[in-house]
Amino acid sequence: MESVTFIAVVVAIGSLAFVALVLLRGNSRNISEEITRTAERLTTQQIELAGRLSQIAEADAASQKALSERLQNQEIAITKTLEERLADVTKRVGDTLQKTNTKSSETMAKLQERLAVIDAAQKNITDLSAQMVQLQDVLTNRQARGAFGEIQLQDLVRAALPPSAYEFQKTLSNNKRADCVLNLPNPPGAIAIDAKFPLESYHALRAAKDEAGRIKSSRAFATDVLKHVHDIADRYIIPGQTAESALMFLPSEAVYAELYANHPETVEKSYRARVWIVSPTTLMATLNTVRAVLKDASMQEQAGVIQSQVRKLLVDVARIDDRVDKLQVHFRQAQEDISKIRTSTNKVKSRGEKIELIELGELKEGDKITAGAEIHRLEQGNG
């Protein structure tokens, strides 16, 4: 509306300027006429201008109204779109936060579990370290080391054989006590097992720095092993009581591997002494073989019992067969007797039927003779 007023003012100023110019150029006589015409034109122009201005104002108002409505609609649409997008973003952010929270919780739970596992592993490592120290203390003491070998031997034997197949710390006839004796049938007989652990010489061998030290330690190691071999052969191989061989148990796979890998002469000498050196692994294999031997011996023993029972069973079967034959004879005789009884009953029945057919009544003397003859005939027919 202010723009329309501004335009009207500009038009009025222009008209006045035009009138001034006319006054300057015209003479005084025509001034009045010119002013009148000019005023009329101005009036007409003002009316037209007012109409146009009114139309412009109306159009401008309508345009502003339409623009305002469009702006309002656009604002509403934009507000709605923003609200929808904001709600969607809020939902997605909420879902993302929820998922993140869930994953974080799961991750924390897994982390707690892993930390618990790590703590348990750390505790196990600590316990294992303490046990290793204790084991080192055990292995350092010769008597404790011997007890360690005996316990390991007992665990392996108990795991592989039934209780009746072995005896621990058994005293033999020479008053020597073996760590374990396997009760096998003859042959081969009872087999003694003794645990030995030459750890000092083995450690010296592993700790040797030069070739000379290694050769010296190797000889000492072989000497210790052979001493144990000869002690076992002298103490635990007794003719008539034990088998012709015995077992020397080394509780360490490392010591066993060193012996068989680098000391074949020592192993050969143990063979000649009839002493078989075994480790935990090879002892378990040997015990499985012993279990198979015991099972086979038990099966043979049971087979003898079964054969004895089968022979007795055959005698009983023969006796039953004889009694069945006798019973069959009795059945045959009874069948014959039943057949004869059946024949007699048939005859009795037949006679009764014939008697029933005889007519009874007052008979003359001639009729009596006829009736007697008829009875005689019936008796002969059924005889």
C-alpha cells in the first residue's frame, strides 16, 4: 500500500511540473483554458490512476494473500516434513543407541567373562608355578623322587589293569620288595616292575657346555642307568617265581628319549640283562598287552569250564533221550490198549442196537423158537 501512495505522489508532482512548464511557455490569455484542460486531464488521469492503483492494490493484496497462504502451506509442509524427519532421526538415533547399548552390554559381559578367564588362567599359572617349585623340590630330593616315580607307576597300572592282576610293594622270596608285580599265568609268570629316575646325571648331561663335558656326563648317565638295570636283574628275576625278565620304569619321557636316541649300547646291555626299560607311554602300551594276555588266559580257563559243562549236558541229553524212548514205548502200548477198548465198545454198541431191534410181545411157541434163533444169530454175528 505504501508503494501505491508513493506512485500517486510522484504522478502529482509530475503534473504540477507539467503545469508550470505550460505556464512558462503560454501567454496569459490561454492560461486559464490550458489550466482547465490540464486540470481535466489531471482529474481524468487521477481517476484512471486511482482505478489502476486500486486494481494494483487489490491484485497486490490478493497476491500477498496467496503468497501468505502458500508460505503458510509451505511452512506447514516444511514443519510436518521436519517433524517427520526429526521423528525418524530420533527413532533411528534411539534404535542406534539401543543397539549400541545392547552391544556395549554384550561386549562388557564378554569382556567380564574373558577377564574372568584371564583371572582364572592367571591363578592357574600362579598355582602351576607353585606346583613347579614343589615338583622341583620333589625332584631334587632322591627319596621324594623315588616316591614320585612309584606313584606315577601305580596310577598307570591302576588305570590299565584290574586289581587282581597286580600287587604293589610285594616282597619276593629273596626278601626284596618290588614296586609292582604283574600276576601273569605261566608262561611267562609274574613280572616285576621297579621305578628308577637317574635325574642328576641327566641334568648334568643337558647342562654340559662343551663336547668334553658332554662326553663325561653321557658316560655318567649310561653308568647310572646300567647300575639300575643290573640291580633290577639281580633282585627281581627269580627262577621259578618270576618271569625271565623284568621292567625298569623311567617316569620321564625326556630321559627315556635321551636314552634310546643317544645310548643304544646301554639299551642293548639292558636287553641282554633281560630288563626292558619303559617310559609312561610305552608302559601303558605294555600294560594293554598284559591285559590282553590276562583276558586270553581267562577265556581259556572259562573255555575249559564250558567244555566240562557241555559234556555233562550231553550226558543229561542222552538220559533224556533214553527216557523219551521208553515213554514212546509206553505211549505205543497205551495206543494199542485204547484201540482194543475202542473195538470192544463198538461191539457192545452194535449188540445193543441189534437187541433194540428185536420185537417184544406175546409169542407163541413157534415164535419163541424163532426169537431164540434170532438171538443166537446176533450173538454169532457179534462174536
